[in-house]
Amino acid sequence: MKRSNYITRTGWDRLDKELKYLWKEERPLITKSVSEAAAQGDRSENAEYIYGKRRLREIDRRVRFLVKRTEDLTIVYYDPKQEGKVYFGAWVSLINEDDKEVIYRVVGPDEWDVKKGEISLDSPMARALIGKRVDDEVVVQTPEGERVFDIIKIWYK
């Protein structure tokens, strides 16, 4: 399944910060330590050299991914026309079948974090929520079966 190319400003800033950190801070440090380790002679048994080279490959791979991914992303800003309906960036308060409240925010696939209540726009829950209003019933297919939620509040920060 293709990932959506939407991201919040906060998510974009987080990716940009990671990219800058890897490229401008961590990579130069690791490059320097690899050079110093290489100068010690035999590289085949030099753990610092071997680890450093591996870490450089990881950094380079992540940097390539972040550069390519950020080129494809579109930052979505809040629009007052969204009020009253669930769209990208919305916080949604729901009541489940057990009368327990759950709160989610619909964000891009590059920034979701379940611990923070952020769910990907591509998730079944977010797809079921998009376009809904307060008091609408939402039916979501989960691995455990169908779940029903009622929307009690929608807001944008």
C-alpha cells in the first residue's frame, strides 16, 4: 500500500531536525572516529573502525531516505473550513463500546506515534474517521473484528 504524502508542520520540523542532526553533527563525528581508528593500523580486528563504518552506512541510508521522503511530502496547514469535521490534523475524542474515551490525532504516516495518540492517515481508524462529524458513529475493522465508536468531540490545535 502506498503511503500518503501528507505531514503536519510539527512532523516536518521533526524530520528536518533529524536530517540536519545526522548530516551536520553525527556523521562528521563518526567520520572523524573512523579516520582515527583507521590510522591505528589493522582494520580487520578494530571494533571502533568496524562499528564506525557500519554506523556511517546506517546514517547515509537514513539521510538518503529523509532527503527523498521530504521532497515528496506536502505540509498540510489548518484551514478554518475544516471545523466540525474530521480531516487531516484533527484531534478526535471517541467513546468505544465499553464507554471508555479514546483520543486520536490524524497525522501523516511519517509521524504517527500511538503513545501520543497520533494515528496515521493510512490506518483503518483514520480512514473511518475522515469526513465524520460529532455524534457520528464510526465502524472500524480491526484484527479482533468490527469495533464501533461514537465521535464526541473534534478540535484542531
